[in-house]
Amino acid sequence: MAHRTVIVTGASDGIGAAAARALRDRGDHVVVVGRSPAKTRAVAQSIGADSFVADFARLADVRGLAADLLEHYPQIDVLANNAGGILGSREITVDGNEKTFQVNHLAPFLLTNLLRDRLIESGARVINTSSVANARFARFDIDDVHAENGYSENRAYGNAKLANILFTAELHNRFFERGISTAAFHPGIVATGFATGSTSLMRHLYRSVFKVFLVSPEQGADTLVWLATTVPGVDWVSGAYYDKRSIARANPLAYDTTLAARLWDLSAELVGLPVESR
């Protein structure tokens, strides 16, 4: 496993930073990606990793990040799409997308596709951080991905986390035979600052007496690290959704193959990629 190149987004804090540290300790060449220049640089320096800064609320940043990664790394063995979080009130990005949907789904969708040829050449695995919120809060409507009707922070986050699983399934369907293995996972309810910008029940949960039941960032990163370091097809099933290293039950919509294909095509349109046949 030594000398692999592993890219971890959302790695300036929380489970991303914990995963980056664990993978670096295992001998991987880790690339830390974060939104905050200072925090991202600090994590990278502390573990001897490379770093890049990108704000996933701006798709131009994602395109710039992809170009930089392609320039610097002739092989990419693992792409961990971990950036995201539950955000505040409904907001439209400069790209015209609802912000929670863009940061959690569209940005990693775009990054993965811009790196796709390199990932195929490398026989890479793509790991997408989802959440149990996909089952608890999602009320997904493919015709209202920008949440114009009935917005709530929890619903927007649940929908985006369901989109992560649908993306994982469709990525497997389209590219597993060409060399990409993929999985989504729930990290647990982790003691991090991911809900800091939210006013929802999740933020209050993180600050309440219930915080004693939260898992550490290292515990939250465990399944990500396991997926990144074990063998797809032997230790885990490509295209599946995991919790605590085991296949987990997701929202019933996560198993709708027609919906997964429709979401892929819509996502491609929203980020300016060509719509390709399966």
C-alpha cells in the first residue's frame, strides 16, 4: 500500500483530517484539500502532506483544483470525497445552485468526473462521505434539487447525502468495469464543527449534553480508512453504502437505478459537463 496517492477533501478538520493522518501514517502520499487556507496548511504541515485550497461553493475552484491535481499527480489511487456539511438558510451559489446540494454533491460529482480518466488509469477507488441523514431527513424530488419548495436545513442535507449514495451507485454502474471501485459510508455522529453554520436541531445536538454520545473524528474516519486500505471485491462491495465497515440500509430511493441515472444526467448539466449515455 506504500507510495499510493490519496486525495482527501474536507481534510482541514474533523474526519477528513483524521483520515489524512491515518493514511499518511500507513505510508500513503496524502493530498489534503480544504476550504480554509490556514487550517488546510496546518494539517498538511503536521503530517507532511501536500495541500490545495478550494471552496466547493464555487465550481470554478473545483475546476482549478482538478487541473492542479492532474498536473501534479500522474497516478491517483484514492479519491475521498469528504467535503460537505449541513449549512444555514437557503442560499444560491454563484453557479446558480442551492448551496447545500452543490457543496455536498455537485462539487464532488464534478471533481470526480474531471479526474475520471486518471482514476480509471490508476484503478482507483472513490469514497464518498454520506450520512444516516439520507434516511432520516431526505424528501428527494429530482425536479426540485434546488429546494425551491419546502426548504429546511435538515431536508437539504438529507437530500444531498442521498445524492451521494445515488452518485456512488451510478459511478459503479458506469465505470466499475473500467477500473473504478466506489463506496459511500456513514461516519457516525461525529464530534466535529461540521454543523457550525447551521441553526438546526443538529447544531443544538452537538452543543448539548448529548455530545457525550458523539464519536471522535478518528472513530468517524475508521470506515473511510478501511475502505481506502482494504481490497474492493474482497473486503467490500463496490457501489454499496457502509456503516461501521458493514453494508447498511439506506433510504429506499437509494436503490432506484432510474433515479440514479437521472440524477447523474441532471448533475452533468448543472456543472457544465456533457451528458453521456450509460
